[in-house]
Amino acid sequence: MGKIRKERIRRRVVSAIRKLYVASYNIYGFYWLYKIIWVLEFNWENLLLWFFAMGGLYFFILKNKEELGIADYHRGV
């Protein structure tokens, strides 16, 4: 296997892992929103904590989408 081919495979694997992490975080975050609304005590503190946890990742993704490989994903690489 050539060095260029190994690098291309490594980039695709790392990009897939990053995308899986972001998707998993979103699924888990909305699971907690469900729990806050219907299972746990529904109050502003729980919602605020959820908002900052989810918002923090969202703004992190917006700022670092090239490093996360998200720009490549939208181009179809």
C-alpha cells in the first residue's frame, strides 16, 4: 500500500469517527431534553444546563468544522 493511499484511508476513518461522535452527542443531548421535559422535574435550571451543553458543542462545531471534516462531508468527499 502506498503512503498516499494510507493517508487517504486514515483521513476517512478519522472523519467518520468525528462525525459519529457529533451525531452521538446530538442524539444523547435530545434524549436528555426528553428526560427533562417528561421524566425529570421540568424547571429552568435543567433547561439552561441542557442549552449550554448543547449550545457549546454547536458553537464548537461551527468554529472548527474544517478540522472536524464536516466541510469535506458537505462536498461529498
